[in-house]
Amino acid sequence: MNDIQFLDILIVVIKAVFVMVAVLKLAALNTWLERKGSALIQNRIGANRASIFGFDLAGIFNTLIADPVKALFKEDFVPKGVSQFMHCLAPFLGVFPVLISLAVVPFGPPIKLESREISMQLVNLNIGILYVFAMGSLAVYGTVLAGWVSKNKFALFGSLRATAQMISYEITFGLSILGVLAAYQTLDLNQIVNMQTGTVLGFLPNWGIFMCFPFNIIAFVIFFVSAMAETKRAPFDLPESESELVAGYFTEYSGMKFLLFWLGEFAEIVVASTIVVVVFLGGWQLPYFDLSTTASYITGTSFGNFLNFELFSYQFNLIPWVGPIIAMHVFLIKVLALNLLQIIIRWTLPRFRYDQLINLCWKIMLPIALVNVLATSLFIAYGIY
């Protein structure tokens, strides 16, 4: 193996670790945002018991240290007569597809390293959006398996609810984005982000939500609602509604297995927010400013001279890195804002009845999505866009 091949493998490994750590850290951060956010909404204090040297950091030690340690040492309960392998497989199937779905998401523009251009994307697929949908649809198997293998009627009812809910909202999930993809004329997420530069209608950012105005705004609302329903969280948490089904499909799970289901839900929030940002909100793009021109702005300035330096006889030029680093932070801020919005909605709206949940999808959102796709297609076909 030569040095070039080794460097290529090393870059892929670093990007894989970065993506995995990023989604896990964001999911963990969401658990803290949920606990403290719900406490603020309900006028409570929230988690604040665990501390280190008298500092609790607003409950961070509770959420990120004390709770995981407690889950690790809890008894792993498996119901009598149940296959232990299948019981362990369910939480794995629930969280693994969610984690790997971010492999195709571009979280920044390419970074130049000498003569090499490193894409801020683990895998560049020309059908990236289909890959995300495929991985998202696999998550239902973990939910169904958890309810079936538990030999518990409440868990079984929860898994049946989850099956109907996730399959139903996957239809509106896919239909809502068809018009947007027709406008982009590509399934490559990297190209979709690159096309969201400049302005539309003279003053609005040329983001997906404003393309084919106003049809994509409707598509955005349907897509966002469907994505929330796919995460199985309130007001769409019928598969695990405590007041009806104890804890739903993971009633018979404890310790780290329960924590995996919980982590999977919060990771789904991250994935949903990420896809919304990439498709509808410009990805890592800033409105009215091209981040690819950042290097030309700072070259020759005192800050640029600081980033272009010599150390141990090696010349380092970090100026081309400034734009991608800013872009990654822009992307992160957008994702965190949508995560916070989902948490606020979760603690603001009451839970639907199950018939209301299904009626919302099949009788309201599905007809609107179909009409919106037709209107967007005519909009594009007749050259209005």
C-alpha cells in the first residue's frame, strides 16, 4: 500500500468517525435540550441533581453522565421464553439505520489539502436522497420486532401502531419532496446544496423552500410534519403512549437496550432536521453571501497573514479552510434550530387520538401533497419556474 492509498483510507476513516460522533453527540445534546426545555415550558427546574465539585452545568452531568452510567449497570431483563438474540436485535435495528443514513449528507463545502480536495461527505451518491429514505424505512423493522418478540400485548399494540403510522407517513414524506426534486432535477444531495445559492424573486434566498413559490412552502410543511411523525414523538407518539400502552413497543426493555431505543429517537430528530436543512433551507449555504469566496476576502489581511504561516520549515496555509469551517457551523446552527423547534412542538401540542393521527395523513395531508406535486409539475413544465 503506497502513501496515497493510505491517506485516502485515513481520510475516509476520519470522516466516518466524525459523522458517527457528530450524530451521537447531537442526539445526546437533544436529550439535555428536551429535559431542560420541557422544564422551562412546564415551569419546572428539570434535571439538576448530579454534580461534579458542586457544578451541575444546568443538568448536563445528569443527562450525559449519570443517566448513561445508570443504564449501563441496570439489569438487562429478558421476558421468559423469548429469544435473547432477537430481543437484542430489535434495538440494534432501531438505531443502526438511523446512524448510517447521514453518510450521504454534505455538511460543508470541500476542503483543499495541498493538491487534494476533500469532500465534507462520507459517501457521495448520486441517489443520496433515496438512500436516506431507504435507511429511514428500515427503522420500522426494529420497532415491529421489539413489539413482536416481547410477548406483551401492550408492546404488540405499540408495534402495530408504529407499523401503520410509519408506513402511512412515509407516503406523504416521499410525495412532499417530489416537487422539490423535480425543480432540482437531481437526487444528489451535494448538488442540491450547491444549487441553493443566490436569490429568487429578487430578494428571497434561493433555498428549496422558496423555489416554485409558494408550492414548496406547502411541501416543506408536509415534509416537516411527516418527518416528526416518523420519529414517533409527541404529538405522534401513539406507538409508545404511556397513558395507554405503558411504554408501547419497548415496554419489556430495560437498561442499555431501552437507552438505545431512546437514543434512536433523538438521532431520528437529528436526521430529520438534517434532511430538511439540506433540501429546503440551503444546507451549509448562507443567504446573500457566497462562502466559497471567503478566501479572497481575507487574503492579504492581518487575519489572512496569521493563517498563512511557517512552522518547522513547513509552510501552512489555512486560508482555504475558513469558508468550509464557517459553512459547517452554519449547517450545525440550522440543524440545532430545527431540533429545538421539534422539541418545543413535542412539549406544546397534545397527543392525537389514533384515528386522528391516521386521518391527518390519509384524509388531509395526502390529498394536499398530491395536488401540490401536480401544481409544482405544471409550474415547472410550462416554464414558469
